[in-house]
Amino acid sequence: MTTAIHKPAAADHVGLIVQHVLMHADPSSVPLVARNAAKIFMLDSIGVALAGASVAESSLVRRAALTWGKSGGLDCDASVWGSREKLPAPSAAMVNAFHIHNQEFDCVHEKAVVHPMAVILAALMAYAERNGQVSGAKFLAALAIAVDVATVIGMTATKPIRFFRPAQCGCLGAAVGMAYLAGMDEVGIKNTLGLAYSQLAGTMQAHIEGTPTLALQVAFAARAAVCAVDLAQLGFRAPHDVIDGKYGYFALIEDGVANVAAFAELGKVWQITRVSHKPYPTGRAAQGGISALQTAMREHDLTADAVISVVLHAPLLIRQLVDRPYRDGMATNYARLCLSYLLALVLRDGKVGLDAYNETNLRDPQLRALAHRINIVADTNTNPNALTPQALTLQLAGGRSVSVDIGVVYGSPEAPMTSDAQHEKFVACCKHAPKPLTDLQIERLIAAINTIEGTEDASSIVKLTIAL
């Protein structure tokens, strides 16, 4: 280990990442609180993926992946969770990542605006399954380190999101996490990161058009990360200065303006402990408004008929991500990020669940009428990456009004879902899979993930995702 690894220059952010990886070669050096958080969000993400396999476009992704490696062939060494399908590890990572993110139900790091586990868990689990000898303890440490890298890079953003940050930062984090699992040295880690960077892609165009390609960009990133580590293990050379360089991440993705102070948190704040659950299957930008409206209706015993209008005062990012007009017959992916539709569901049903996007709802004239009562208004917050504070105001029949301030969003570390709520979400997702798990299978899967640090093969949990 060279001096440069121990003491990288302040502007050498790749060096800081390398240092972070090598300093935690012993999995036990990763704090217990981080490893426990990794288990919590691993459980959440696997559940979300099982439900995500029921999304219509999933069959198209799997069919395409089969053309890149015959199911069950000698080169097929990783599983599509919840099924007996096996694919080459890059393809399996791609399919599972798509399943994690395609319902917008996966966890998110709010300050980074990154869904850290979609790319990372899918890629690392495919790598571990192919390897067959990755211990549970090392796997948890790798997850925590990978999430650190993805989210710290994400937190450097100073401008509104243009490129699809969850895919790009997730790819970089996953690549580093697999380099950790492979026990790579400084050069190997840098090559892996450089090869991942060289494949970065994904923009917000899929988001604004409301197409399922948004989740597919996450899937592509998972596949790219596995390909990166495979090439690096063979000794393929890659550019190393991919964060600070003339054409590195800061220069190209962040237009040369980055909040590099975020890197000071590496090794001090384990970002996996700062990740938020999503209580509802929609983008994080919609979660605060949904929760606040539920609270207002419950506490004041309101029905939809009593609500004349709903106004949400929110930061720019909320408007950018979920303030899209209600459309008759809109596609599911568009509806998932249409806050007026989502709040209309809350007015009518009191909730937004996994069945929120069925054809009956998407064409319900009552929801259309309710959606037209809802408006989102920009507040004075100038932070382009802020989700809070928000304020919800309901104008009621009879001239009354009700207001709810949203300082923190339900599901965040400051306002966490209870253990019971997390369990309820996981069970609902497992029951929503194409081949639902039984209650006994669900409890066995939960127990296996909760005790994964004691296993010699972290990927052994994959077989527990398959319905009997």
C-alpha cells in the first residue's frame, strides 16, 4: 500500500475512494450500524424487485436478455430473483436492477437524489452468485462502501438533475463495491472505476416523457458495472482521473461546478444509514405530499367531497420531478410520477398502493375530476436538489382550510417507517410477485437476510426468493 493511497491529495477524489476501500479490507472495520442498515435496505430492495417482476415491460427485458446468453447455459451463473431463470451475471444484474426500480418503490438517498440499492444490490448479488464464495459479512461491507461512493458523488451536485443520477452514480458505486469483493489493489480499483465511468449513460428525457426506459437506464448501469469489474480483473487498462480530470465526472456531468465538500464524509458518515424508505410506489418527490394529505384527511376526518382544492407549496425539484399534468389514459410510468393523480388517489382511497396504476384507475373519471382540484406552486427555495420544506393547504367546503407543514418526509431517517410498516411493505411486495411467496417462505427469507453475516455464501438467499 503506497503513501498515495493513505494520503491522497485533497483534489484527488478517486484517490479518496481508493483509500476508503482499502482501509476497510476487513469487513468488521465497517461499523455495525452500517452493516445493519445494509441488511434493512437489502430486504426492502429484494421485496421491491419481486413485485417489480410483475410489471409488463419486465418480460421484454428478460426476453432481450435471453438473446445475450441462453437461459441455463454453461455461461449462465446468476439468477433472476423470484424465478428459476439463470443468465450471465451482467444480464442477471440488468434484469434484477430493472425489477428493483421499475415501480419507483426502491429506497433513496435524498441529499444525493440517488436510488443507491437498485444498481448496487443487483450488480453485487450477480457477482457474488457467480463467484459463490462471497461471505455475508463481506457482502454487507461491500454494500455499505458502494453506497458511500454512489451517494457522496451524488451529493456533489449543485445544479438541477439533467443526467439520470441514480443510474450514473449507482454504476460508479457498484463498480467500486465489486472491486472490493474482488480484493483489488489500487490499480485494479481505479481501472474498475474508469471502465464504469466510460460506460455512463442515462438522461432525464425518459423521465419527462414518462417511459419505462427510465428504469431501464438503471438496468443498463448494473450491467455496465459488472462488465467493468470483469474487464478490470483481466487487467484491462482504463482512465484513472475520471472524477477530477479534464473530461471527468465533475467537468462533464456537473459542468465543472461540484460541491466537493461531500467527500469529507467518506469514512465518517456511512451513507447507508442516511437512506430513506419509500412508503409508496412512486418517486420520492411525491412522498411528502402523499403523506401530508393522508395526515390531514385522517386527523380532520375528511372525505374527498369535503375538499374543494389542494395546494402544495414545494421546492423546484418537486415541480421538476412530479408536477406533470393529468392525462386521460396516461401510461403507468407517466402516472407514477404525476402528483395530481397520486393525490387524487389519496382523496378517493386514502392511500397509494401497488394496485394504484391499474387500467381502471388510470381511466377513472372521478380521479380525473379530483386531480383537477390539485395544484403545485413553487416556493422560494433556491436549492435545486431540495425536497423540503413543503406546505400542503386544503380548502374545504364551508370556507375552512387545513394546512400541514412538511419539514421531513415520512420514510426518511428523521421520520422513519416503523419495523412493522417495513415488514408490511415487504410482505405486500412478496405477495405481488408473479409467483407469490407463502407466508412461511417470506419469513424464511426475512430470517436469512437478517442473519446473512453468518453465511459463507451471501448469494444463498437468492434461492429463497423462488416460490415453491
